[in-house]
Amino acid sequence: MAEDRPSAVPVVWCLLSAALFGASTPASKLLLDGVGPLTLAGLLYLGAAVATLPFIRKGGSPTRRWAPQNLRRLGGAVLFGGVLGPVALLVGLRASPSASVSLWLNLETTATATLAWTLFKENLGPRGWLANGLVVVAGVLLAAPEGLKVSAHTRSRASPAITGMSVRTRL
């Protein structure tokens, strides 16, 4: 009798996605030497759009897909997550070391949970708050030695840009 095991394919895709996401910040830092933040953000999202083209017609209800409320949500997601967020990320990346930016990207998790709790009344219990607090503390501890070597002027420009990217992407 064959045992029903879940497929490992989704796990492999998730691990590959995480690895590529982790590599994207240092790779973007290298590319920023020859390309501006706005151009690079556009190229990155053009590549993402081309990669998702084969999957566009699959899944979801065609009637719900074109509903006005869903189009507004999609427009907001494209504006905040596809335009403002990436540009803020790349502006911050240009002004600071890529290792620090990679650590600052952990704020995305915390921003997502906080915005969900604030705007959508999602339940975030004590363990959720603890986990988010630990993510922030770990990022600060890991970034502190690098952050102390960066000038105050650079930190004052880069940190708000990355934090803004984290919040805008989650809106």
C-alpha cells in the first residue's frame, strides 16, 4: 500500500524563492553602480512580470478578477509594492552597505504584522508580538557593528528609505 506523502515541490520552490530574495539585495547593490534606482526597480519588476506571465490565466474566478474593488486593490498593490517600495529600497541600498539593507528588510515581517493588526484587525497574540519584537532586536543586534561604521548622514538617509519601503510594500 503506497503511503500518501505531500509533494516536496512546493518546499523546493519556497526555498529557491527565499534564496533568490536573499541574493537580490547584494546583486542590486552591484547593479546600482551603473543604473539608477528608478530604472533598476523598473527592470526588476519587468523581469518579475515576464516570469509570472505563464501563470496569469490560471486560478481565481474570472468575474472576481475584474471586479472594481479587486482592481483598486491591485492598483494599490502595484503602486506601493511595485513602484514606491522598490524605489525606496534601491535609494536606501545606494546609500548604505548591502548587508545592512538585507537586515533592515526583516522589518517587512514586522510591518506586515503591525499593519494587519492595525488596519485589518487581525489577531496578533502574545507569541506573535514576541516574535516580531525578536525579529527587530535580532536585526538591530546584527546590524549594529556595521551601522556604527556608517556615517550619521548616510544612516539618516538610508534607514528611513528602507523602513519606508517595508511599510509601503505591505500596504
